[in-house]
Amino acid sequence: MDIYPIEIGDKIRLALHDTLIPGQVDSGRYDPKLESKQTLMDEYDYVMYGKVFKYSIEKGTGKVRIYISFGGLLMELKGDPEYVKEINPDSRLYLLIRK
């Protein structure tokens, strides 16, 4: 059984944020009070919390490769530095998905 099944052809919206409450700094700790507040989680179907564990710039192309671990589920992002300039090594991020 898949936790959040996505089929070929499904359109999804994927976002990366450093906090669940825009304008508020995230403490990095679970806060049960968040369940009674309006957060970005209310706008998405699935949320994961992870950490950037590797960040590199490719020689020649200048493309950035960012590796994020979400409790062992790994994600690799590759792209132009201008689009990921807010993501730094050791950043902690929320990945949010909705269909």
C-alpha cells in the first residue's frame, strides 16, 4: 500500500518551505499547538519534514544538486542556482504535495 499514490499522468503541486506558518520562524521541533492553527498543511494533502544533507555545484554547467532526506526517503533536486538560492546546506525543509 502506498502512502500517497501518484499515477503517471497525475498533475501534482509540490512545494518546499522552511516553515509551515509563513512569516514565522520554524523551531525545528514538533509543536502540538500547530494542529489548532491554520498552517500550510491545511492547503496540501501530504507533508514531510527533511534536511538537506548534500549540496554541490556541477563543474562546467554550474547547475546545483541538492539532496534532501525525509527520514530516509531521499530526494535529489537539480537546477539553476537562481531557483534554489533560498536552500542552503543543512537547511530543514517541509515538502508539501497536493493533486
